Amino acid sequence: MSSPNNRFEFGLATENDSKEILGIYESGEFTGGISVLYTRRPDPYRSLMLEGEKVVLPIIRDKERGNICAIGCCVIRKAYINENIKNVGYLTGLKILPEYRRRTPYISEVYKFLHDETREFVDIYYTTILEENITAQKMLEKKRKNMPEYKYQGNYTVYCFATGKKGLFNGVKPKSVFRNPEYLLEKGNTKGLNEFYNENLKSCDFSPSGIDLAGLQSEDIFTLRDKNNDIVAACAVWNQQSYKQYIITGYNGIFKYISKFPTRWLGYPSFPKEKTSANYACIALFCSKVDDYGLLEEFIRKVAQESSKFDFIMYGLFENNPMNVVLQKIKHVKYRSKVYLVDWEEPVINIGSRPINLEVGLL
């Protein structure tokens, strides 16, 4: 599809475009106290395809130069909304080469193209924008002709907290490691896991309806079980570094000094060296059927202690998720994003006061 001036054309990316897409990803970075290059080496096309059941990757090509100058992405997956399984479309990866950022034309037509390619598959669209990305917020929050409306829902916080120096199990079948001996932490035991998730994931909006995540293994699963061997809480420690990386490009302001301190001794995550990729994992598929926050805090701390091969773990929570109470008690470094529903003037599913559960590893 060509734009009216015939210089730019819209289309869908293929695996042959991966090298150019990677160049666009690495043409910019998130700046702030900690400057980060978010990338998807070695193959961003494949990386994005791992994110959902269907992934649509629109591109803008400059026909005069023959290069891709902008990309976008809509990741479509099944999730719970109001306890029903819906197709949710996550809008992400809108990136433009620096030399085109002030002159890429017909952005509304690009959105129309994306909508045309996805609307028959999607029940509700949403997106996130980093709190520091004021430019994107100003551009998208303002209602514009022929553009979808971005409806702000609230803040999303990513907590980064330290892992332990030694594992709890070391290959030995664990006995209880909790202050309350009626509870047992287990790793890799998936007995009853599907039933537990089928019963409890639906309690939060945007929880994934399935637990198959790219690269996740049974040994990545942690369960908290009671004296009857029933699961009361579960999560996974998800390592995505083989296809999704956060490269620290620099520290600014106070972080220039903090990054040189032995922060791990104080219980905080260690700061990666500049120009290196962060050694991280994500808490994924967290679910609980109890509201004993002291017990859940202990569960998260024990999971982190067992994850000593990573420098830190990330766990993302929407502002109305009660687990914020737990994470705020654990020493952490954090950053925030804003969450939006995206409305193309079609009936939008209402989300209300139910907790929202967005997986940080899928953002």
C-alpha cells in the first residue's frame, strides 16, 4: 500500500527484513538516570513472533532509498478480561529511524493500515509508554483526526530486585524453608499446576489464558504448597536473554555514582557495567489464591534467593495490583510506564476495578 505522495509504502515485514529491523531498534535508546538500549538480538523478527499467537509487523519503506524507515507491531494473544477469554492486541515497537522522525508522513494512514490488518482478530487494544517518554505521550494522548484515542488507565511499575548469592536447594529435595512449616517451596514440580492456573488466573484482567511462554521450562516453575500439597501460589522465573536484551549504555546524574557502589551488599540489585547486557530474568505467571501478604513476600524472597544465576529479577505490576504492597517491602530499583487502552471508535470492552496483571516479559 502506497502513501499519497508515492514515496513511502506500507507493508508487512518478513523474516528477510530482520537485519534492517534490528538497525532501527538499535538506532535509539531510553535515556534518563539509567540509559538503556532495548534490543532483540540476533533476530528481531523471530523475537517478536515469539510474543504472541499472531504478530503483525507493519513497516514503512522509503521507495526512493529502498530502506525501511519505520516499524510497528501488534502482538495478539488470548487473555482474561472480566473472567472471559478475549483476544488482546498489544501495540508495541513503534520505532522510526532518527533521520525520519520529524518528516515521516501520513502517520494516521499507518495506524489505519495496522487496524485494517488486525481488527478482525482483536477484541481490545492496549499499549504502554515509558513515563520519561514525554514526546510520545504528548503526541498520542491528544485526540487527532483519523487517529485512535489513547485512554490512560493508570501507572505500571517495574521493580528490579536482587537475587540470592546461594540457591536453596542445590540439587537436594527441599524441606520447608518457610517460617511457617506448613508451607513448602518447590521448584520444578508442576503437579496440579494447570488446574491451579485455570482456576485462579482469571481473577485479574489481562492475565494470559495459557501458560506456554517461549523457552519456559518446568524447572523454571516455583510453587508454594500447603500441608495437603495443594498449590496456594506459583510463579516462574523467565529468562529471555537469548532473544531480548537490555544493554546499559550509560549512567547519569546520581546513578553515575550509585552504579559504582557495591549495592548488592545493601540488598539492592548490582548495576551492570556500561556497554554490557543486563543479566536478568522476569517473574512471570505469578498467581495466588491467598491474600496473606507476609507469606507471599516470603515466597517472592525465596524465589529470588534461588535465582542466583541472575543479577536481578524484574516484576511488573499495575497500580491496582495488590502485590504492590509486597514488592514495596523488598529493596528495589524501579521504573514506570503509563498504560492505555487504544480506541478506534469501536465499542471498547470496559475494564473496571478488577486487578490488572500485565506480564513484564510480554511488554
